[in-house]
Amino acid sequence: MKVQLNTDSNIQGDEALAQHVEGVIESTLGRFDNQVTRIEVHLSDVNAGKSGSADKHCMMEARIEGRAPVTATEESATVREAISGAARKLQRVLDTTFGKMER
């Protein structure tokens, strides 16, 4: 499964962030490795530099071969919390999607 990280101009998309994203995806979504071709992660700062309680936004999109992509989003106080929250939500969406496909 390929992981693609996209950030807006307010979030520094460095190697450490990329490794963190890949680690979270592997631990949370690794069991879907044979079914998902790509995970796209989009990170943004909603308030663009101003402080806020939930201004970091993470949207994850899973590409499933032969099906429409599925997504999950999370807004949180930190980028890492937003990534973890979106990954957990995407895990539930994929469980539901593949559960329906098996029936």
C-alpha cells in the first residue's frame, strides 16, 4: 500500500512527519495492505497560524481497486492527534466497506 502525504503551506511536511504518518497507517491500517492500493493523507491548519482548540485537519482517502475511494476526517489540537483520529475512523470505514463486500 502506497502512502502519499500532502500538506498545506502552514504545515511543514518533513521526513519526520512522513515517517510518523507511515507508522500510524501501518499500525492502524496495515491489515488492509492487500486490499487498499493507496492512502492519501491531506493535512492542513484551518486557522493558519492562529491558535485554536481543533484547528489541525487531517483527511485520509483510501483507494480500493475497482471501487470508489473512501475517506475519513479528523480535526484536533495537534497534527499527530488529527492523524491518529483520522486513521482510526478510516479503519472503521474500511471494516464496514470490506464487510459489505464479503456479503
